Amino acid sequence: MLRVNFHAGKGDSPTLILAAFVRFCADGSLRGPDNYLFARCIEGLWQVGGRAHRELDCEGPVRVRITSRLGEAPINHGPFQRLRTINGILHGDDYCLHVHMPGRTEGDAAHCHEIAFIT
């Protein structure tokens, strides 16, 4: 079971999502099993449980499947002990994966169509 924590700001308690897997989609939605909508990224902030969150992390071991463009074959990475975002860019353990989370538009990192976290 994945434990995805969303962080609103320093000192605030995180919002936790538990799921077998999650997909961060190009339209800014975060979906789980049965295409369930957990959250949505609006203007760079994750809207979860009625609160806006800037960053997220996920405790591992967790694998990442990145699909750069619609119709392209996904690339698998990991497993990682910890995934997290810094300014919307995905990091695995202590390494930057140089890719923006789908739904975020700012910055110079590569954008992608979909990112999935898988146990």
C-alpha cells in the first residue's frame, strides 16, 4: 500500500492518501484504482480534502512509471525508498528525476503526460 503525503506548508500536518497505486495525469488529476479522483492540481497547488498543498512525498519501496507523451511507451524507474517533489519536480531518494509532475506548467524541467507510483 502506498502512503502519499501532501504538504501545505512548513509546520502544517500533511494530508495522507493510501492506495495500491496512483496516476498523476496530464489534466492535473491524481487518480487511483478504478480511476477514483483523489486530487487535482490547480494553478500549481494540489487540492486534496478541501486544502491546497504545494508538495508531496511517498514512502517506499515504490516504483515510478513515466509516460512522456501520449502513445509513447512508459519508462520504469526504481524502486525508491522515498519519492518527493521539490517545486513540482520529482525526486527519487536523493536524486532529481528532472521531470515536472503532470498538471504543473512552470519551470525548465521536462513535462510529461503521466506519472504512476506503483508498489
